[in-house]
Amino acid sequence: MKRKAGLLVGVICILTTHGFAQVTNPNPGTISGSNTDTVYNVITTAVPFLAITPDARHAALGDAGVGTSPDANSAYWNAGKLAFIDKKYGGAASYTPWLGKIINDMWIFSLAGFYKLDKEQAIAASMKYFDLGDIFITEDGQNGTNFNPREFAFDMTYSRKLSENLSVGLTGRYIHSNLTGSFGPNGSSDARPASTAAADIGVYYTKPLQSLKASNLTLGMMISNIGGKVSYSNSTNRDFLPTNLRIGGTYTTELDLYNSFTFVLDFNKLLVPTIDKGQTVIGGMFGSFDRSGKEELHEVMTSLGVEYWYNKIVAARLGYFNEAKDKGNRKYMTFGVGFRSKNIFGIDIAYLVPTNKRENPLAETFRFTLIFHMNQKSVEEESVTD
């Protein structure tokens, strides 16, 4: 599919370099809350595709998942979760159409796999690929060339139990983004792909609760995409990665042998300063808290979700995501279903509907995840956590 570069390239670049489904900041550095028009202080980052939910299960839970039960996609949500997975190995493949309502050649593909080393250790590998479709770039209205903007990331994760209830995990990530190619004649432009490395750290706590019904409480915290700033040119100006702090938890209760509910709550905050003053990565993380208390609260995004399982075979999911009006104004409901065959193979489907007039690249789009898990052996070696 060919498109004129002009306006569309601009739209693509805004979507990819200025934040996922966010508006640009018309008044950078101005504190919101004036008595007249709303002032937007949207935080902008490079490679925001890293913050897009890769799998359909958590997409259907309002993009919440730092404290949910572990599965093949756990490394994205909380690297610490993998140590508690009760399967020997498994994997997942996910597909997400992008701007599916208006074009058909932009999509995100994610692939993840894990292996349980022993009762207390697990490793994982994953990748995310974002294809922005084919574009036809012209400079003089006559001569031009085809170009395919794309981004990808490769991850390696290690997760370990520290006790019967607590675990930690670390992820290393390589990121590559090629959005511009060489726009000038014969490659005269200084545009170039951007590459960098990043790391995640996650903590996971799970505890059975004493009650009339079998229930469980989990808490999680994850700091993701701690890494070097990137640039798409030879310029000294470099952009922050979408370094993110996610805190949340879940409460699961089993009504009987067949029916269970899980209630999910996540809070997210970008650890990126509203105004880039040339800070280092660590300086930028601390600088993300330099606003007033009201401004800081506005930067916290909330995700809510409910997951129902019948006999561990069929699942129904409902979620809601909320972002402050002056920070992007994303507000949407999510829905989804899941199916498992003998708790080994499965499929998850998610669907998103905005609840305000703010457009969303995933609006009214189905997302899919195929998963498989292989069970642990019946006899396990003794763990140091026992």
C-alpha cells in the first residue's frame, strides 16, 4: 500500500515519537490548571511502542498486570512473577493491528517464551516488532522512494524467588527504531535509525489469605525501560525512553471448585520529566517528580480489571483505563475472553472502546494471543525457600 509522505509521515512520527495515543504539548513547561483553556503538559518520549500492551489477556484488563498470575507474557508486566509460574516451559504469540479502522498494513507482533530452571528460578526471552507499513516518500513531488518504518526490541529475563512469598526479576533489552530512513537525495539527510539498551526490575509478592473461601493477595512493582536516551539524527538532542513505574496488585477469590474472580488494580507513572532540561537518565527519573502535588497526581494513570474463570477453561474479562485530560486524555473500556484446553493450549481475545471523544489507534480493534504451557513434573527437588 502506497501513501504520499507529507501529512501521513507526520502523523506516523507523532504517533511513534511523541507518545502512544497522546496529544502534543501546545504549551511546553506551562503548569495546567489555568482558569481559561486546558493547558496540556503531555510527557513525550522516544520509542513509545515499548509501552504498548503486548498480549490480549492484559489488554482486556484495562492494561493492568503487574500483580496478576504469571504466564508466558509475565516478563513484560513484572519480571519477578516468572519465578512463581507452575509450568515447566511455555510461550505466547500476540498480534495487534494498529490504526486498523483506517489502514491495513500497520501492526505489532510479540513473541515470548520461558523456561523454569528449578522450583525457584526461571528465565525468559521475548521480542516485540512494530511495523508501520509502506510509505512513498517524495521531496520534489515527482521523484521518490518506498520506505518501511519499523521498530523492534529483544529481551532476556531472569527471575528468582527470595522466599516462599517474594521474588525479584531483571530484564535486559536491546531497542532499535528506524522511523525516518534517509529522506534527503542520495542519503544526504542526517536522519538515521536509533538504537539503545535498557533494563527492567520487578518485585512480586503473593500470599494466600485466611478466609471462608480460598483467596489470594498479590502485590507487584516494576520499573521498566531504564536506559540511554536516543536520537534519530546526528544532533546532540536526545529523547528519553518511556521509563515507567508500575505499582499494583490483585485479589483472587474462588467461589467454589468451578468459579473464581480476580480483581486487578494498577497505577502507572512515567519517570520522565515534563520538560527535558538535558538531564541524565537517572536525573530525569528523579526530575519526573519536580512538579506540584496536583501535577504529579495528574501524571498517574489508573488501570482497573476483573477476570472471571469457569473451571479454568473459559475466562471473561473487563477493564478500564483512565488518564488525566491534560496528560493525554486516554479513557477507554476493554473487553475480552479466554479459552484453555487442558490448561496447556489457549487463546485470548481483547477489544477496546474509547469512552470519550479522544481517538485511539486501537479503537474497535480485536487483538489476539495464542499461548501454550507445559506442566511441571509431579516430583520437584527441594528448594532453599522451603
